[in-house]
Amino acid sequence: MMANTDRNGTVAVILAAGKGTRMKSDLPKVLHPLLGEPMITYVVRALEQAGVGDILAVLGHGGSQVEQVLQERVRPVYQEEQLGTGHALLMALPQLLTYGGGDCLVVCGDTPLLAGETLAELRLRRSQAGAQATVLTAVLDDPKGYGRIIKEEDRVTAIVEEKDADESQRQVREVNAGAYCFDLNWLGKALEQLTPANAQGEYYLTDVISYLAAQGQLVTSYQVADPEEIWGINDRLQLAKAQDRLRHRILAGHMLAGVTVEEPGATIVGPLVEIGRDTVLETGCQIFGKTVIGEACVIGPRSRITDCRIGKGTAVNQSTMTECVAGEKCQIGPYTYLRPGCLLADKVKAGGFVEMKKVTADTDAKIPHLSYMGDCTIGKKVNVGAGTITCNYDGVNKFPTVIGEGAFIGSNTNLVAPVNVGPGAYTAAGSTITEDVPANSLGVARGRQTNILDWKNRPSKK
């Protein structure tokens, strides 16, 4: 039965089975994060941007973890024994043979700088040339360690690894970038001819190129404009270098779109983040995940925001926000911690040293300082005094607190959930509220003050 290709007749294979021993980690190499996103997700995104709708991933070490991260975005194929890049592609061959032709892009899972535009152009170049394969290449000032591209005029005849190259071949500066676009029918024929006839006993994907050339088929190359795109990640030094390059690339895009970044060298923004024009990112802020920030906001300094939506004109000062929504013209911080499930309407103030979890706060609500609010609904124009907490957890279950519109919560109030404070109600400072407070009422729950006179001069107890 023939599989369904995408509208462009293209399938892609990501080679991601290697252990990555030089990372010295229990985490599979392709899952090491760059700017908060696993390395392999950059490769998947580049393929999606290139218009590929069907992606296979050849997995091995830690394959179940990789599957969990990628979920429905790829179809997994397993390489139980790592016998080379050609062997990895052989594992995908049964599925590739179900296609009725078209293009097959092959890329490595450890090349996060590879751009979608480059992969789209690679496919286009193969189609325009009528080639059976097109190899992505780069010209390097120092090609040490890379396989060299051997040509006769404009035809690629072989890819020679450095350890196998003679002196003249080592002088070649055009190198293999590890990405290919194949005619699917010819790729299947070539893979079936692979043998491990080398000292390592492995199947090399580069032998496919030699086979096609030997059969008189056309193999061409496409030279990438930016050689940094071909960087492969093998250790943590290379990981840091690639992350720095990605960080500058992403920040440059935002700055050109009208975002002010006060100190690019001390600011981190993930690849999925959206930021509106005239927003200012102050020194040391870190923004990750699918965060969306509106126009004319001020973020930072040293704020950390993950998977949040922040409305126009909101200021976040030295605070942490995770999986929250803040409306327009909110004031958050300093040192505020908004945990998952918080939904702040417009003009809400969550001030210094405030922690909130699963809180819905309506317009103009104020929690100015030194408070914990959990599992709580706060109405419009509520004022929560300093030191207030919701006692929402009894050691087994969580319970809700509801504070009605216009209520005033006195300083150091303990709201023992489940409890309701009605609209317009007050609680006296220092109260422990265990019962509902009706609308427009004052709730007082504290012991009567007793003064013991001359306490300072009392006889010492022996």
C-alpha cells in the first residue's frame, strides 16, 4: 500500500540514533536543549518550514524519550544496532519503498542551525538539475574533519572522508554538510547495494553518492550561503557555541522588527517566542516556550517567562512567570512568582514578593506585596493587604477562595479555604477567616488584646 506523501511529494528522514558519547550525558544527544528547546526540534521545524509533511526519524539510544518529545510530528523507525549512517537509512527503507517516487531529504538530528530555506532550496536545486541526488555542501577556510566533495566539472563523483583522503583531496575546501536530497527510486536502489566493506564494518551513506556516480547518474551539489548552518553538535562546547549563534540570530530578528534589547549579550529569547513592537527587553531577561508578548511592554531585568501571554503595555520586573496570562497594563513584580494557571485581567497589580497559583484576578485587582494567593478568584478592584495568604491546602486536598468585587482584605489576613468574601466586604488586619464574610460586612477573627503592665521589670524566673 502506498503511503501518503505531502503536497510536494517529499518525505524526509532524520538520522538521530547515535548515543552522543562525547556529550557525557544520560540524555540522548538530540534532546540536549538550546534556548529551552530540544536540539532535534530545530531540525524538525526546518523540515516543516521547507514544506515537508511526512518526516521519519531513525532512533536508537534513548529513542522512547525522543518519541515522547516529538510525539505526532514524526514517525519513528528504530536502528537497534548502530552500524553507520547508511545502515540507519536502510532501517527506514521499507517505509520509503511505499512511496511512489518523489524527493527524500536526509538530514542529521544534531544540526540545529540548518535553515528551512536552505532545505527548500536543496530540494529545488535537485529538481531543476534533474539529478538523482543533490548534496548540501559548504566551503570552509579550515575543512579539517569533514568529508571532501570530489567533482568532475559540476558533477559530484564521490565524498571522501578525511582519514581516507590523499594529499590532493585534503586540499579541497568544499565539504559535505551531511544533508541530501535524493530521488526516492534511485535512493532505494543504491541503499540495497550498500555493504560494510571497510575497516569499521559500517554502512556509509556517502557510498550512495559513489554508487550513483558510478552508474552514470547525475549527482550535484548546493553550496550553503552561511557555513555556520552545517555545524554538527558533538560535545557541550559545540552546544554552547551553537546556542550563542541561535540566540544572536533570534534577537536580531526581533530587533529588526521593532523590539529594543538593551543588552543582547545577556538576554535569551527562545525560537517560538513572539514579541510586539516597542517592547523593551531589559538586561538579563529569559523568555522561553510559546510565549507571546504584546506591544509596548517592559520585560526585565532578570525576569524569566515561559509559555505565557502578556498584553500590551504590561511591565514585568525581576519576576518569574510560567504558563500564565496577563492582560494589558498590568504591573508585575519585583520578585513576583506567577505559577501555572494564573489569569490576570487588565490593570492587575501583582507586586513585590507575591506568589500566585491558579488565580483568576479581574480588572484593577491589586495584590501589592508579600502575599500568597492559591486556587483563588479575585474580583474587580479588590485590594489585598500585605502579608495575606490563602490557606488552600489541608495536607490532602486543595480548596478555593473567592473574593468579591471591591472587597478589601486587611494586612496579614489568613483566608482558610474554602471560604468566600462577599462583594464590598472587609476583613480586619490580622484575622484568620474560616467562615464566609457577607457582602459589605467586616470580618474580624482575632483574639482580644491583653496588655500585661510592667512586663519589662518582672522578676526573673530561676
